[in-house]
Amino acid sequence: MAAEPSSHRPSAVGDGTPWWRDRRVVPWIIQAAVGLVVLLAIAFLLGNLVRNLTAAGLLLSWRWLNQPAGFDISESLIPFNAQLPYWRALAAGLVNTIRAVLVGLVGATLLGTLVGMASFSHNGLLKRLARIYVEVVRNIPLLLQLVFWYFVVFLTLPNGAAALQLPGIVLAKSGLYLAGLGEGLRWLGPQLVNGVWQAPIRLTVEFAALLTGLIVYSGAFIAEVVRGGLAAVPKGQWEAASSLGLGWFTTLRHIVLPQSLRVIVPGLNTQYISLAKNSSLAVAVGYTDLYSVAETTLNQTGRAVEVILVLLAAYLSLDLLISLLMNGINHLVQIKER
């Protein structure tokens, strides 16, 4: 008997399968149900919040943002004084947070990359030191490390001529002084003038302690990410480079590291976001970041919900921006199939 023409076969849509067993329909139903539950939960929480605020006479209001802050900020990249409004204080704190995050990301990436590369060194001592650093730092809470760097290290440094002096760098109790370009675009190093150190670049001990803690702590996790990425490259790549007479560093830089980026970058995304969130611990060392300014604002205004919403929006936006940039980089380093 001749085969039945394809035009008379039952279609996939009308094959008689009940809708609750259709694999194309069931996932959409489940997603719609979950979305409805989430929306109902959010509506319930928001309704409960509004009822409680109404009962306490504290309806949401943002007028307080234009009121004078009444407090100073110890260090700020944008001009600020006590007569300026609260929104300006929060903006100054946000700029300080972004400053710490950006410098911390660069420093932690460099440190973590070097330590991760050292894990594949032929020097046994260097390899063991890298492993000891990673294991010790990763297992000590960041808060304790920040307290250690601030109170035990930086606040015990001497001042004046007794300060710790390195080429282009001076470590003193009054701050960290770095060489840089001065007037007339001349390269100037730290100078002691009337017992006070001066330099083109000065970092407060609070900022220096926060940066050191973030870089050392996050660098240990990034080192593990880099080590895992390098280990994912087949051993034959190392052997092929060695047969061509390439040295260890050349092989690592030009052959192994570029191939490992597709494994390293996704892990870096997580560590970068963690570093941005960990920067909120700056309050432990007295650095006036966004969280510190928001805490002072909350104590003075009593607008707890509004201040918390500002914090949530700021950190969420910062983390989403980091994730967006890293996802773009991850797309670039992936191997493109022809």
C-alpha cells in the first residue's frame, strides 16, 4: 500500500494531546503561575509597608533630600559642606564608593593574576607562597582584615622624618603619599616641608586601609579563578610551546593566558560584584563611603525606608553595571565557531 501523503498526516498542533501534557504549553503555564505568585507577594509586602508607615505617620517622602545636611564629609572628590543638601552628601558618598571600587578592581585583578600565574611557576618556593597566601587570606573574614590593616598597620606608622620611605612612596600615619605630576607637568616625589609630608597624590589612612583590605582579600579569590582558568588549558599547549623553545613566562603570556580567558572572565564577574558589595564595610575603618553617609543621614532624618531604598538602588545599579560590562567582555573572549 502506498504511503499516506504528508498533507493528510495529523499536524503537531492538532494531534489530540491534552494541553496539560503539551510540552510547549506547560512551561509557559508554570512561568505564568510563578510570576503571578511573585507579583502577589510583592503586592502584599508593599501593602503591608504602606499600612505600617501610615499608622506611624511616616508616609514616603523625598522632600528631605533638599534640606541642609548639617554634617561634613572628611574626604570628598566633589565639593561639599554642611550647608549643602542631603542629596549632595549621598552623591559625594557614592563617588567615594565608586572610587574605592574602581581602584580596588584594578589592584585586585593585578594581584590575583600574578598570584594565579605564580601557582604554575617552576619555582617551588614561589608556588608554595602563592598557595599559602590564598589559603590564609580566603579563610579570614574581610572585616577582621580591614580592622587589622587600619588599627594594627596604618595607625601605628610614624610621622615626619621617621615615616616609612620608599622610592616615590611615603607611608606615614597622616596618609599615603605618592609621586606624580606637579605644576609645570614636572614629576615630583613626596617632600617633607616643615615636618609635614606633601606630594602630588595623597591618600588618607582610611582610604589606604580600605583599599589594602579589598585588594588583598579579593586578590586571593581572583587568584583561584585565574589558576582554574590556566589549569583548563590542555597540557599539550605547554608542551608544544616548550618544544618550540619558548620560556615559561612567554608561554603563559602569549599562549596559555589568552586561551584561559573564556574560563576566567565569568569567574571574575562574580568576584568583581563581591568586591563592590564588600566596599560597604568601609564604615569599619572610618572611610566616608555611600553606606557611611547614608547611615548618618538616616540617624538625622529618621527616613529609614527612603534611605534604604537609596542604598539598594545604588548598589544594585553598580553591580548590574559591572555584570553588564563583564558579560560584554565574556562575549568578546569566547571562541567563535566558523
